[in-house]
Amino acid sequence: MKLTVDGLDLAEAVATVARAANAKAINPVLEGIKLTATKDTLTLSATDLEIFLQKTIRADIKQQGTVIVPGRLFAEYVRKLDKSSLSITSDGQTVVIKHADNICNFQCLPADEYPSIINLTEEPYFSIKSEALRDLISKTTICTSQDDSRPVLKGVLFELYKDTLTGVALDGFRMAKVEKSIANYKDAGKIIVPARSLDEVRKLLSDDNGEVNVVVENKFLQISVGNTIMATRLIDGEFINYAQIMPKEFTSDAVVEKSHFENAVERAGLLVRSDRVNLVTIKVGDKQVAVSSTNEIGRINEKVAASLTGKDVTIAFNAKYLFDALRNIQNDFIKLQLTGEHSPAIITAAKDGDFTFLVLPVRIS
Amino acid sequence: MKLTVDGLDLAEAVATVARAANAKAINPVLEGIKLTATKDTLTLSATDLEIFLQKTIRADIKQQGTVIVPGRLFAEYVRKLDKSSLSITSDGQTVVIKHADNICNFQCLPADEYPSIINLTEEPYFSIKSEALRDLISKTTICTSQDDSRPVLKGVLFELYKDTLTGVALDGFRMAKVEKSIANYKDAGKIIVPARSLDEVRKLLSDDNGEVNVVVENKFLQISVGNTIMATRLIDGEFINYAQIMPKEFTSDAVVEKSHFENAVERAGLLVRSDRVNLVTIKVGDKQVAVSSTNEIGRINEKVAASLTGKDVTIAFNAKYLFDALRNIQNDFIKLQLTGEHSPAIITAAKDGDFTFLVLPVRIS
């Protein structure tokens, strides 16, 4: 392998793919980044066998070839170089990087040991606006579980039906459901995408990417943005029947200014932040939503003006879950829907929202 | 105690003093912040018995009084309030904070349990330009030791002689010496100031504080900036005779562009970052300073053009120590002075520097 490449292009490409390299992998090959020089491009690939990232940049190829370089070290070294032209050569044993008067040799691994990466067709399962997909990801992934014992809950359910993609995540304490319009839709279907992989997708998407094609094949999902390809293994298994959990009717509705309610929950949560359950009490009635917390150190009482319909009710929540939901809502006013102190609360935008947060209450004696 | 105070003033004052409160103190009083309402001011104080911080702000006092509030909680709550007027009242058992329609009660402690704080005269030992003191602090504290077994090395020696303050810190591997002009100087003397306290002093100082008066009395040092007073206990003991360590003559001089040398050391250091000693080799000769590192993963060779006098020499250092020194130098060119591979290296500005960094070499077999 022998090539010259722009330092800035290389640094950006390495930064993008290096996130998929696993510095703690048992197999040293997975700590590496694969460089493939063909025709007039250099392709960088990395994977931890769940996420696959690949980026292709222009390069002046003098001799084609493939090699695996130490991932973290290569990424850091390239990042620290001045961003002018540099040359890369390799005999398969070592890779040599030359830059101005400086020279660097890294031991490398033969490329045939590298797991074969992405090989899906380009036929999209559906297309979605880049911004919509980002919004769906950021609102749902906050509710995924970290618990290895129920793998499906570490992912987000993508449910496709007619022109709508519904994203759902839940962890036994709260649930997020987001609906987005899609195009070029083929069939109804359900897949579960790892939250970790979706975080990587979100990083690849900017507001101006327009439509994104989503390819789903052989238990993999693949997205291409510019010259970057991200593929992820899907999670096997049956997702929870979320529709069953979602209450259909409510006995109390409160509409509040979102920033006031969010501040009130945040301040009341401070007092109980180190408690096992971050218990805050919500009292709906008397034209307001009162948020309070109490323990042996003190008591915090916050009042938020509200427009109410239905019954007065007092209900308790984990402040963290309420706050997580609220800070992910960009609307000025939100609606809180309740059915007594033992039923889940629903938080939505007061109007025109495409998302629904559900939070289970904490029983208070 | 009964008062109203501006929320923004209070939030700033709390943020300043709370750093001295010790959330892990065995004595719960030291976790607290003392509020003292007198005449038309509210004074906030906190200490961990080493550092004492005190800030006074204007307040509308309806009833004078003193109380100790839970430090961390009070600081966080006040920070999260909208920054309008708020009222504070206390009966000595609880403190009540009212803000718009919101109300908060914290249990508090009687103020007579609080250690008496700062009570030094206002007679300065010397005065120094704010910017000069900040520079001295940031260049010396990087070389202080973290080792409890030699308490004097956890501080910076302040040596006063004629119109000069010399700050010195060392940890057995490197040393920093910085000289600054002072005014209103009384007598020659030596004190050792804890690095932790100096970091607090640095945070208090901005570039436009003009001259700062430094009071030294009864094994305490005190600095006032605006309405904030910082006092610190000094470290007892005899500092190392640093002049003995400092080489007086050299056999090799190299002048290099600082940014080039710094980048070279940083890149070469990447390879050996996880090694026990971050060993980089410096080879002075042939109109250049070559920086290299090597281990089983690879080899990095960097070349920096230099203007040399004296003998060629090859010497090895811990990259971290070299890099720490270099990133604390703002000058465009630096001078590296060496006397063979076993003697300390001296790094200074190529001209007009008021600081000297010394780094011990690592013996290579």
C-alpha cells in the first residue's frame, strides 16, 4: 500500500470510524482500523461486531492495498498532525506515516483477519427526513434500559405501518413513543435497533442531510450519510406490547408552561437527589400544579400556574424520570394527563406533538 | 435573621465560597455555609479549616442574625432560582427561602458551632500585580507533589527578597521557579503556601484586579479581591534548598520554536502514554532537536529545527513532564539547556523569561 492523502480529510475520517473500534476487545483485530486503498480512494473501517462504521475519502493511490492499523493510536496521532498532506505506506507488517520531516511506524495486522463488514444492497426499506430521525432517536433513547437481562429493552422498537415510523423505548419505569412520517415505504414491520447504534446514527446526521435511506436486511440496519456508512446488528426478540401499557382515558388534565414546570421539578429534585428514589410529589388542583419534596434536611415547595380540567389529584414520581422527559420536549406548553395516584402519567406537548412520554408513579404510603 | 437579597448577587457569592465547604467533612458544620446578616450586608463564609472563603454582598436586612445552612444544597438551590429578589428568614433552627410563589425550608445549625474564621489585620506583607500572581501560580502549581509524606512539597515556596517574589515548586522529578516584582515589601522571608489554596486564589484573580495586597500573619496568608476574602493556613516546615539543585553551567544549548517542539513531544508521547514511564528521547545535534519514542507497537520520530551551541547530546525524559512545562510557556521560542544525559535539563524562554523549568532525565540503559 502506498498513498498520499490530505491530513484534514484523514483526521475527520478517522474520528468518525474510530468510535466503533473497541479498545478493550479480546480480539486485537477489533481494536484496529482497516485501511483499504483502491483506485483513487482510501476507505477506513472499524467495528466492534455490533456497530460497523466505514468512511471513504479521496486519496492519491500509488499502490493499492489493505492493512489494519492500531485504532486508538492511529486516531490520536493523525488528530495531532498539522493538517497538510501526508503519505502512508505499508508492507503489511508495519505502516509508515510521513509528514513533513516526521516519520512514524506502527506495527499492523494482516487485513485478512478482519471481519467482513457491510455488504447490504442499496435498496432502502424506507426513507425519512434526517431531522425527524434525529428527533426520534434523542427522544426515545433516554428511555432505553441498561439492563443486560432483557436485551430487547436496550433497543428502540421501530414499528412501520403505512406512512408512519413509530419509535418506542421503555425500561419498566417510563416509556417514550415518537411518531414520524416516512417515504418510499415497502411493508409493515418491526425491528429493534440498539440504542448505542442509534446514538452513532444521531452523530452522523446533521439538520441539512435531507432524506436518509434506511436499508434493513439479514438482521442488519444500514444508513449512508455522505461518504459514511453505518451498519448495526439488530436485536433479536419480541418487544413488549407497549400499546397495552398506554392509558387511553384520563381523569385529570393539566396544561403548564414547560420551562416553569421543568425548573420546579429540577429544584424540588435537588433535595432528594442522593436518596434511593428521587421522590417528588405533584399536587394538581386550585389552578396550579404544586411540586414538592421533603426529607430530613428540609422541604421544597414549588408552584406552577396551570389550566386544569377534571379531578384534583396528588401523585408521586421519581424526579429524574420527569425531568428527563421534560428536558426532551421543545414545546412551550406541555400537557400532563393523570388517572389517580396509581396510574401512569402521560406527558405530551399541549398541542401538535408527535411524541408521548409515559412515567409510572411511585407509590407513597 | 430576616432579609431580602438579589438572587444573582447571592448565586455568585454562594458559588465563590462553596468551594471551601467540605461535603465529606466529619464535622457537619464544615459542610455548611455561614450566613451573617448585619446592617446592610449579608456575609457568606465557608471553610475546610485549611482554606477560608468569605464574600460580602449588599442586602436589605430587616433583622440581623447568623446561621449555618447546608452548603451544597443551598448552593445548588440558589443557582437554579430565577435571578430576581428573594427573601431569607431564619429562627436558628430552619432557614426559609422565599422566591416568587416558591418556598424552601432547610434544617440549619447554630452559628456558634462554626470555627472562627479570618481575623487578620489589613497590613500587607507585600503587594503584587494580579496578573503576575496568577502567572506565578499557574506555572508553579503544576510541579507541586501530591504525596502526603512530604507536606512541604504540596505547597509553593514564596521567597521574598528585596523587590522580588520567587515562587518555587518541585516534586522530585521536576521543578518550576518563577520570579515576579513586588511592591510595598517589608522584610525578607519564606513561606510555603498550599497549592490547593493557590488554585483558589487564581480563580479569584482576573486580569484587571490591579495590585493585590497579601497579608501574612500567624501562619496564615490572606488576600482580598473586591468583596471576597481568601485566607489559607501555611505549610509548616523547611523547603528543599532548591538553589543547590539548579545547574549553573551547561554544555549544550538549543533554541527551538516552542509550538513545534511542544507538538513533537505531544505526538511522540502518544505512543508511550500507557507505559509506566512515558519515555521520549531527545537528540540534540545536526541543526535540530529530534524527539522520538518507541515500544512494541511502533516508533515515532519527530524533527524540530533548532539553533544549537555546544555539544551534541542524547537524553531521555518523561514526556508528561516536558509537555507540562512547555504548555505553560507562552513565549514563541524556548531555550533547552543540557549538561550530558544524566543532568537535569533547564527550559526557559529564549529571552526575557521570568521562569525556569527544570526536568530530571530518565536514565536509559
